[in-house]
Amino acid sequence: MEATREKIEYENPLLSLKIWQMTRSDPGYINWHYHPECELLLVQTGRLEIDLSDESYTMESGDVVILGNSQLHRDRNTGGGLLDYIVLQFDLHTFFRPEYDPLPAVFQRNESPSQRNELYFQTEPEGERRSGSLHSRNP
């Protein structure tokens, strides 16, 4: 598996944010790649298959996935028709002040989402209360 580092070109370099709508009808893969930015994908129509280094996910209309920074991934249109989705790429470090350091670390790890939440709640006990989570732990 050969991967390339994707360079994200921001419209405004001070914002460190890029958003666009992608429409594809071809069934081919977008090759393995990574980038230092986090990425959010929202499928509007069609089916999108996301491959990570050790997992795959099939997304349909209304599904959202968030990929961590430098997370190796590729995707392809598996619906046999038109695929329409929104891509949002952003650099977390631009948006967080130093006092919020534990939160970016959560997104940089490769554990499952539940493990990330548990790590965040362990390092930031107030975070659980502020999140309004129903998550409960034994004392």
C-alpha cells in the first residue's frame, strides 16, 4: 500500500479550513492518502466506502465520518450511481488554545471513538459534565 501526503490548499491561510462539495459517478478509488488536517465527510446521496488502514465503513445518505489528522484512508463510490458528499478539512491546532490541549490529543489517537471519549473524560473530568453525556463510570 503506497500512500501520498495530500497538501490541503486553504482559501484563507489564516483560517486553516477547507470545505467543498464532491460529486462522483466513477466507481474507482481515491488512492491511499493522509494529511495533517482532520476531515469530516457528509454523504448527501449515494454510497461511499471508506477504508482505513485496518477497518472499512460503508456510508449512505445522511452518514457522517470524522477522520483524525494524518489518518491513512481512501474511499470509493460503491452505490453504482451518483455519489454526492461534502468534505470539510480543518487543522485542530488553529482552533484550540493551549488550555484545551487534551482535546486535540484525543483526535490524534487511533483508538475507537468510544476509547477516545473515555480518554477525554479521564483527562478532563469536567468535559464529561460539559458534554451533557449520559456516560457513567463506576467510582
